[in-house]
Amino acid sequence: MFHSAALKLSLWYLAIIMSLSIGSSIALYHVSSNELERSAQRPYNISSVTIGPNDLYTRQRQELLNQDRQRLKINLVIYNVVVLVVGGGVSYMLARRTLQPIEEILEAQTRFTADASHELRTPLTAIQSEIEVGLRNINLTKSEAVDLLKSNLEEVAKLKSLSEGLLTLARQDNDRDVDSTANLLEALEEALRPLQKLATGKKINLNNKVVDFKLRIDHKKLVELLITLLDNAIKYSSEGTQITLSSAKAGKNGILHIKDQGMGIKASDLPHIFNRFYRADSSRSKDQTAGYGLGLAIAKKIVEQYGGAIVVKSSPNKGSTFSVQLPLS
């Protein structure tokens, strides 16, 4: 589809280029031809002025004029052929470059739709199967019915979590306050409170070495960003390890580092971990941790909304370090 569209757009570009080229060539030919004709009509010596032009020499000059016009035509034709060939290639490159962002967006939308459908289908299938099994069981006890409802409730909670994540991603494009500021340490302390129990349960030590400064970001967005990154670090860290939080200023930006001692990420997975629904190999799969692979995509979008950047350095079995850079207030 996009190849065909690129060819059509190339033809439009080429048509515009050739229209300009041919138009300018026609104008150039007329101007040059008139100049050549005026030059041929000038007296060639004093005697031609006093006595009159020599017929032989006049014919020679007319022949030269015709030859010059013919050469001019040939040169202009060659020029337009070159413009046609080069313009065709340039037009196709420009058309591909014009359509590339649209193609990437469409591909991302297609992948997103497919991934979302897959993720939604799993809990819905589980709910449907459990209900069907329960309905077929004519001897279903109250205890079994309660267990079935509890299981369904868990799947509904997963669906709610997934839908909230999708809505968060959808809202990010328009939900931005560029004039808001937030204290890093204050937001970090707020983000740590709901995660402290999870860290304690895995005997993970949260080593807070953060130096406070103000960032140009909404406070709630910063808390959401920190919760996402800290939750990710805790989930993928082994029991009894340590997560170190540190910060520094770099010019007009503030940088926060979150370093864990977890399982790490393979080099082949690193370019994709911020993609929606992306989850690395089986060591980081749903069998090990809950989630849908939306957290890091949300985190990246928040950071980029406020003109920042997020990068990760990681090696398998050596932990990961997420670094967030945001403008200072």
C-alpha cells in the first residue's frame, strides 16, 4: 500500500519538477534564441554598414545561427532528460521520507491493536471458561461458587489494570502542564510509601542517596514516573539485594539514577523495553511477575512530554540502572 502511495506521490513531485524545468527551458530557449538572432544581425564590418551586407556572409551567419539554435535545443533536451532521471530518484526518496512517519504510526497502531487484543483476550477467556465450568456443575457448592467469583474478580482486576494503563497512554498526548514544578525528594518519598511493603517482603534495601532539586514537571506525573520505575526495579530484583537511588545536576537538567541488583536485561532486549506490551524473555515473563509491559512505555512518554530522556544500562545477572533526565526548574 505504501509502496504504491510512494510511487503516486513521486509522480506528483516529478510532475512539478518537470513542469518547472520544461517551462524554464522554453523561456531560456526563447531568450537565448533572440540574443543569438540580434547578434547575427549586427554589422560584421564597416563596409557592411556603408555598402550593405554581403549575401554570402549573411547566409553563413544564418547557418551558424541555425546551428547555435540546434545545439541549444539539444543541450536543453539533455538537461531535461537529466532532470527527469535525477528528479525521479529524488522524488521517490522524498516521497518515502514523507510517508515514513505515517507508515511507522500505522505499523505501531496495528501492533498496538494486536497486542491489546491478545492481552484482553487472555483474562476474558479465563473468566468465560470458569463461568462455563461452574454453570455445567449442577452440584456447585457455595464454597466453590465463592472461589469461582474470587478468581473472576482477579481477572477483572487484571482487565481494569490493563484498561487504566491504556487510558494513561492515550491521555499522555494532551495531558501536560509545562509550567508546573516538583521537588524530587518530596515526590520520591511519596512514591516510596506504597512500595515499601513490597520491598520489605523481598528483603530489599532501598538506599536513598538522592539530593533534592526542583524539576520542571507536574508533581503527580513525577510520582507516577517514580512509582513505575521503582516498582519495576523491585519486581525484577532478587531477595536480599539493594536498590540505590541517587541524583545529580548536569547543566540545566537534573538526573535521577535507579540502580538495582536484579536479573538484568539482555542486550537484544534493551532497544525494545520501552515499547508497549514488550516483555523480555522467559526470565522476565508473566510467569515470574505480573503486568502487561505498559509501565516503561508510560514512563518514557511522561519523561518525553517534559523534554527529558530516559536510558537504561544493564547486563544479565548484573542488574540494571535506569537514568531519568528532566529539565531543572
